[in-house]
Amino acid sequence: MIGADAMIKCLEAEGVKVVFGYPGVAICPFYNSILNSNIRTVLIRTEQNAAHAASGMARITGRPGVCAVTSGPGATNVITGIATAFADSIPLVCITGQVVSELIGSDVFQEADITGAVESFVKYSYLIKDVKDIPRVFKEAFHIANTGRKGPVLIDVPIDIQNAPLNNFAYPEEVNLRTYKPTVKGHAVQIKKVIQELQKAKRPIICAGGGVLLSEAEEELRTFVEKYRIPVVSTMMGIGVMPTKHPLYYGMVGNNGRPYANKAMNESDLLIMVGARVADRAVSQPGLITRNKVLVHIDVDPAEIGKNAGPTIPLVGDAKNIFQDFLKEEFSCDHDEWLDTLDEYRRDLEIHRNPNPDYVDPAAFITALSEKMQDDAIYVADVGQNQIWSCAYHVVKKGRFLTTGGMGTMGYSIPAAMGAKLAAPERQVIAVCGDGSFQMSMMELATMRQHNIPVKIIVLKNNYLGMVREYQHYTYQDHYSVVDLSGSPDLSMIAAAYGMRFQRLERMEHVDEAIDAFLEKDASVLMECVIDPMDLVK
Amino acid sequence: MQKKVFQLLVDNTSGVLSRIAGLFSRRGYNIESITAGVTADPRFTRITIVTSGDDVILEQIEKQVAKLIDVRDIKELDPSDSVYRELVLIKVRTSPEQRQAVIAIADVFRANIIDVAPESLIIELTGNQSKVDAFITLLDGHEILELARTGITGLGRGVDHVTYLDD
């Protein structure tokens, strides 16, 4: 056995089913050994998307997604994907090949100091110097990636280590990390305090973030809020914690959120933030959420608590554990009046659009699409105006809504949807992007075809980088700069080139038939929706 | 803005110092001084960082550093309950006539003369920062050719807050 065989054995021991990647000489021993395994390999068309695809997979399986790329440019290309996963707290294990150990530091061909370069975007990184360390490092990497606040871990493996003989392979049963012990269980005293505040509160509200999904605490949270009739809002990353039509759900907060969701949060007298960072896009004025109210902040990462707003009650721990503990408490509370007020807000403060009838209205289209999608479908939104419309108009039933809210990386949706589809082949997976973000990941249509990954793609086409155009509209009075996407390819020909079915929707008249045809078979379809170039999300 | 001294106990892995220094630079925290050295147990390194910021920043520094995988422990070295020391080496230009005057100042501070050359002396002084600063002030009038300070290192007093290494 050589180091590369050991790396594969480690992945098998972790239950890894798919590795996304792109080979080069420095990772070739690994890709040679993987041929002796049942692990599926997917040749992605650019390394950044290997990390995005692994992210999509991780978000559906709840296990770290894995990608493996070569040294130098392969490794540096994957950084944006790693940074995206880091910002969104998605567990990844990224394996990079590295040049021969003794040549490290001498600037040889395809050498990059990748552990140095990704330092600020990983939870941890390793450069393996001894083949005997492989089992321990992989065990630790998977553990670190998927515990506490989840995130990417990078393992850099020089080619000579991959080729070095290793006689005894034993995958460790347990990790022994002296310095890494995340707090999972909430402090009993703090939990009691939260319950006391809930009993006192007249206007309580829970703001759920992506951490609730990462800890798979949706069911506990829903049971709790249904039992005590507590209203819920969510951040962008928390969309899907509650079904969109749930009577206790009052939408997404933030500068792109629902006005009634923000109003509800600001007027509450007890705000429980759970698995949310109180980040700038969700809470533009942290002062407002601490004024005249008790703020409870629940997060598995103690550094997030108090970073952007000082809570009255900090509660460090995993959301699932904490809501299980909440459910053990029995208490009474009455918020009917508050819920009536919120229902009024929801009714009176709904956004009213005036869509241009000469185009597809993205809002009505997304709503119609959601209604026809399977209950457990996975909707992957890209970045740009499409993302904001998706957040506002997609109706989550029992499915998932995936997007990158933290880093906002254009081109995320197609590779992430591929990862999600491989994780759940029986579910509908739909990527919704704009014509800008589509062109950032268009090359992956080949990957979809080659590996038979039937993702469905919607392109909301307006020939602009719409979100930036909108910003320039408001900030620079329509003084547009570098946002015109003229020169974009004919998408019907792109679809044909990749052997995909193509549909174009230009107006709303035939929307139902178009969506029915789009969803009909479990096959890749590219659907172009022509939207008003001057449309605005606000 | 207030100054704080943090004491860290970290795994003695390659790159640990750059991870910590990198965290300070990318999050815009100040480092006034940083010292590092292996502990009695060679698996661990003790790092002393002098930093400054407002309360919110100082709390974030403590939490963000604690979050690093290699960091076993971080605590504040409270000035009322700790000892700080800094070592400084000062090379002073001295003519044979001036030499005795400089040695006299050094004696008052219990500093050591560790090198004597025809035109210069090297003085070694250990103490808390104010003692070092006072000594440097007293050398005013003599030409300081080179000066090297280690930055503060320190320990808490007593056995109450010791982080034991043996688990």
C-alpha cells in the first residue's frame, strides 16, 4: 500500500461516495488509487466548481463534501469555492496535490503555498509531511469540518507522500484533538433564563439562520414554536427552516427581506437569534435589535455571539441540542395579540410589483414554478437579482433552498445543484440563475452530460448584470458601467451543443405549460426566461 | 483603547505562529508585541501577546483566538495578578571616559554589562516595561547604537489559573 491508497481508504471509512475534482500530475497517485474503489469521481470543468459541487452535496447529505485537485493553479482555483463554503459554514474536505516535499519552497513548476493561501478561508489546513500521518489527518479533517461551526478543511499532500509505502493502515476510531472541543450542549442556567424570558415576553420572535439547517434542528424548532405559538422569521441562509406558508412564519429579514419580517423583528420584546450571525445584510442596524428588547443569541460559535450585537443572554451550543432542551421545559405563554398584529403586518406590508407585461415577471414565474415543483424539491439560487427574487418568491414546502448568502459567489447554483442532485438523485433539483451567473458556470453543462446529472436550469435573462445595474440605477442615477452583457451566446445553441433540451419563455401567457414541460421528466433542461432588463428587486 | 496582555498555550505545530499573527492582521487587531517559546512539555508553545483595543475588540480577540484549532487556552494576564518581564539589549557608544558613568547607571538598575568593546558596551536589562523605559530615558545623552527588546512575557501568580498539560 502507498499513501494514495491510504487516502482512498480514509475516504471510504468516512463513507464518501463522490469526489469532485480535476487531476494534474501532483494528484495523479490519488486518482490512480481511486480506480480501485467504488467512490465515484466527477470531472468538473473548473476547480472552483469542484468546491461548490461538494458544498451542494454536503448541504443535502449533512456530511462533508469532498473535492480533490492538483497543485499550483488547481489549488489556487479552488480557493473561491473554499471561501464560499467558509462564509456559509459548509463542511468540506479539500484535498490538494503538492509538489515533491523536498522541492517545496523552491518555486518549481505548479507549486503554490496553498495552506498559506487559504489560511483565512479554512477552519484548518494540513500539509502532510509523513505518510504515516495520513489516517490521523483525514480522521481529524472530517471531524473538524463537520463539528462545531462547520467549515472547510484543506489537506495538502505532496506527490512523494502519496507514493510513499505504508505498511500498516489503521483508520483511527476516535480523534484526539487536545485543543479542539466545541461546546455543543447549551448551559443549563442560560436555558432556564431563556425560558423565563419567554414566559414574560409579550412579543417574542425567533430569527432562524443557516445554523439551524446545519445542525438539522428544523424539526425541533418547528415543534417548539408550534407548541408555544412563537412566530419565526429567517435570514437568507435560514430559508427553509420553516415551510414558507407556515402560519407562524413571517418571511426573510434583512435589507432584501420582507418589510413585515423586519418590522416584526424590530417590534419584538424578545428576539431569539439562532444559528445566525447578525450579519450586515440581515441586520443593517444592530442597534435596533438590542433596543427595548431582550436579545438571546444562540450559536455554536462563541465568537459570533456579541460580535455584531451585544446579547442579553448568550447561549453557546448546537441548535438541535438546545431546542431539545427547550422542549423538555413546560411553561405557558400567550401571544395571540402579537400574532394578530403580525398577521396584519403580513397582510398590509406585502410588496406590490408592477410587472412589465411584455416580459416574464420573475416574481410570478418563481411562484408558479415553486407551486408545481415536487414537495421535497431542491431549489438552488445563484447570486444577483435572481437570488433576491428567489428568496422572496420561492415557496419552500418540504424541500430545501440552497444559496450562498455569506460570500455571494456568482456561478454557485449550477455546480451546487449538481452536488445536490448526486446526493439525492430521486429529488428534483433546479438551479435558478441570471445570464451573468449562468455564464460563470456554463462549462459545467459538459459535466452534467458526461456524468448524467439531470439538473434543471432556469436562466432569468435580462442582458445585464442586474444587481449591479440596479445599484448603479440608485447610486449613480443610471450611469451604467460595465454591466451590459451584450455578446452573450444564444442559449438555445448552447443547450444544443451540450445535448440538452431547451425552452424559451418570453411572456407570462404560457407559463403553466412551459413549467409543466420543464418539470416533466427527470432530465436536464435549460429554460430561458426573458425578463425586463429594467426590472428592480426594490 | 486599553492595553491587554494575553497568554496563549498552543500546540507546537508548524505554522502556528503565522496562524495567530495572520488572524490579528486580517481582522485588523493590533499587536504591540508577541513572544513565543516552547514550554516544559515540548508539545506546547506559550505565546504572550500585548494588544490594545476597546472592550468589544478585546473580547473578539479572545474569542477568535480561542477558536483556532491549535489554541489550547487563552487568558488575560491581569496586571494585578501577574508578573510581566521584558528583556532589552542596548549597545551604547562609550569612550573610555564615559564608560564608568554608563556602568554606574546600569548598576542602579541591576543591569548586566555583557560585552565591552573599545568604543561600545552592551547592556542587558530585565524588568517590567516601565523599568525598561525608565532605563532607556536615563541613557539620554549617550548614543544608543542598537537596541533590541524581546517584548513582554509573563505568568499569572499562584496555582489558581494554571492550565495543566497532562491530558
